[in-house]
Amino acid sequence: MKFLDKIGKLIELHRMNLAAPYHDYFRMEVATTEELKQASFKLRYEVYCDELGWEDTEKFPDHMETDEFDPWSEHCLLYHRSTNQYAGTVRLVKTHPDFPERGIPMVAHYDGEFWDTPNSPLNMPLGSYGEISRLALLQMFRKRAGERETPDGQGQELFEWSQTERRRFPHIALGLYLSAATAGLSQGMTGVYAMMEPRLARHLRFAGIKFEQVGDPIEFRGKRAPYYISREILLKSLVKPLRGLLYAIAEDMEINLKKKF
């Protein structure tokens, strides 16, 4: 993105109202029941197994994509009002000081030799952090060029859109990232981690979601690296429209962030 175009989009972003269109089109739900958790797992199966072919369908005969981290995770679902279906899901994998064996995917699958900052999870007390993972959007919400090949619908530019709903609520995955962050904030975590493409991290930083890269990139279905954001940086650096969206999502999740922070 050229510098002047970037400045123009930043000005446009500051003028946007994201909370109102979010409420018009979507609702965030926390999977507090077994039925809702199964809805999340079925959506993940549709995206990761059927649409992308990243996971072996034979491993999930019940058509629910799950792994060993799901039992100690909080799952969020994004409900799309006009189609009466769930558009996407994400989870926050939690840690607990009394259960050190309950780790996060990043620590289990990422070579510890690649960590290069003090903010790696190996240096954080258990219970003070979680990991945002398994974000998935249905294909009908990943319609633009370059979006169909990634589960989060991340195309070339985070703040370019063409569909009617996208003109008012430009990137649905933002809402899911913020829902997982809200879950962590509400539980007193000092920060959250996520494995993501460096390009996505740059786009999120553009909006004030300033993830810090805490390890070297690896090749895993494209280049990805571990990132961390503290609650202090998140709450201090969000641009006003995204702060409004954060509060709107928290309201759906029945969490009063304004009162807490």
C-alpha cells in the first residue's frame, strides 16, 4: 500500500462507526452450552476439512473438528443475522497455574529455540496468558480475491471492501479477534498470543492492534510467526472505532469492559 493511500485509509478508519453496523449484521455468542460448542466444531470442520482440505476428514467421523486444547478453551461464535447462521468461530486457549500440562498450541508445536524476546510464553506465569487460535470463517464470508485460501478471510488489504455489508463492517475477522481478546481481558489475563502471518500483523497494527512478534517466522501453510499483545497495549492503542467495536462485542458477551477498565 502506498504511503498516501495508507494515510487516506487511516483517516477513513478513524471516521468509521464500526459498532452500529456490527450490531446490524452480527451478534457475538460465547459457547456456554455443549450445543454451541458443537456448532463451533462443526463450523471448523466445514472450513478446515471441507473447504480448505487442511485436515483429514477421516479423523473426524462426527464432522466436528476438535483437538486436545478444546476442553480448556473458551469458544466464540459470530452469528450472522440475515442468513440466520454462524459466520465464524474462534477460541481462546487458557492456561492455569494449577494445571501446567494444559499448555497452548504455540508452545506445543513451535520450536522453543525460535523464541527471541522476553515476552515469549516460556517466560510468563501460567494463568496470565492465553492463545487466540482456530479462527475460521465460512467460505461465503471469504468472497474476495485471495480470501478463499485462508480460514480467516485475510486478503491483500485489511481495509478494502466491495460488498454492501463490507462497506459498513469491513473485516469480519476483526470481530472474532476482538471477541477472543475480550474473553482474555474479562478473565484478568495480562496478554494473549496468536500465530499469524506477518502481513496480517502489520494490518492489525495499522488499526491500533499492536501485536509484538516474539519469535522467528516458520513455514506452516504459509509464513507464520508467534505474536503477543498485552492488555495495556491493546486498551491504550486501539483507534476509536475499534474501541467502540470492542465494547459492542463485549456487550454481546455480557462483559462490561467500560466498568472493568
